[in-house]
Amino acid sequence: MDRAAALRDTLARRGVDWAAPLEWPESLPSTSDVLKSRARDGAPEWSVLCAVTQTGGRGREGRAWASPPGGLYLSVLLRPQFQPVGLLPLAAGVAVAEAAAELGVEVELKWPNDALVGGRKVAGILTESSSGRAGIDWVIVGVGVNVAVDASSLGTEVGRAVTSLHLEVGRPPSIEATAAAVLARLRVWYDALESRPASVVDAWRERSVSWWGGLVQVRTAQGLLRGRLHDVDPAGALLLDLEEGGRRRVLSGEVRQLRPLDPPPEGG
Ligand code: BTN
């Protein structure tokens, strides 16, 4: 059985009937980029594209996403007809956290959706969208999970900052089972986004890092911010109490925990 058929089969055994196209070729530049062009050509909602390896995997904030064999590289196409879609990255984070928990790994979510174990990253999510005059046309949720990639193969700097499901549970979980768990949980939380959006924020908060009230640095497109993590708001934005006073609502950025003695940034 090929990988796509195995995934469809695993989903069916979980009671999830996957009617949309599901493909899993050996190698692609980036599953999200290829699915994006399918979205523009009218591919249906819930089309899924995975790859064994990616040659041009992309992460958040313009970073590259190393994609050797042993990882899950999955993109799924959504066409939400509801608001607020801003919660989708959080919903995807909860889905990934629950999938990891099913496989025996408890992760903490760092806003918006980095999945960490003991501060080391085990999964990341890249959510990209396009809208037209009629509203959102498509959203691609790209999920990368380090199922069993040897951290040492990723170079010293990245290697130190990452872990894998394999390392955490002591045996390699199946990549198809990981994909099925992510997709099944994503379906549940996507439905919740429409009917019970507050439940998504609550579920995200429950699985989030325990740094609330702690000092952080947030890198945004407008510059660096320093302050204390206050909360997330009902639309999924991060609320930061700035060191210089006032509360800032952050829609996109990269959060890093600071120790109290870390020096302030030069030039912001
Ligand atoms: C992050 O920076 O944390 C997000 C990483 C997202 C990586 C996934 S792998 C599947 C999909 N294809 C890509 O090129 N990126 C996403």
C-alpha cells in the first residue's frame, strides 16, 4: 500500500472518512507551495499534500525548514467561510499538541503555535492565506513534525534547539499515524472555530507555555518588543504588557523567553 493509501486507511480506522484528494510523493520543493498552486486551480477544501522530503521547506518569519526523511511534512487546504479565521493558527497548534499527546508526547505551545518539549521544538506550523473581494479564498496550514529526524543531522545550532517524538518516547512513531492524528484533530478544531471559537482559545491556553507574566522579547515586522506576556485575546492576538508601559496587541511575531538579566535590544 502506498503512503497516501495508508494514511486514508488509518484515518478510516479512526472513523474519519477523507473524501478530498490526498497525495504523498517522495520529494517536493515545499508541500505548501505546491498545494497553493492547486488551491489557485480550484482544488477542494481538505486536499492534503505530504512529502517524504522537501527540498525548499519553509518556516515562519521567512526561515527555511530543514526537511530530511524522518519528519512529517504535511499541508492541508482550507476554504473557511466564517470569522474569525485569525484563530486558525491556534486551532492548528491545539490539533498538533493533541496529536503529539496521542503518541505519548506532551508538548507546550508557544504563541502562536510552536510545539515545544522542555523548550525544544518538536513541531511548527505555517499558516498562509489569500483573500479576494468575496473574502478568504484559501488557507494553507503547513505542519512540520520532527517524528524521527536525528537532531545532530540538522547542524549544531538548530540541533540543540530541537527534539523529536522518537527521542521523547524512545521509539519511532509511524509518520502515517502522526499525520492521521494531526488531520483528525484538525477537523475537530476547525469545526469548533465556527461553532465555539472561545473553546479554541481555552484549549490553546491550557496547552500553552507556562510563561504568563514572564519577561519575553517579541520580534515583529515593526521591530523588537520587550514586555511581560499577558494573555491571548478572543481573536488569537498576543497581549503584551510593554516594559515601557502600555499593552500591545501583537498579530504576528516570534516570542522568546528572557531571563531578567538579559540586556535590552540595541536599536529595537
Ligand atoms: C515554523 O517555522 O515553525 C513552521 C514550519 C512549517 C513547516 C511545514 S513542513 C510542511 C509545510 N511545507 C513547508 O514548506 N512548510 C510547512
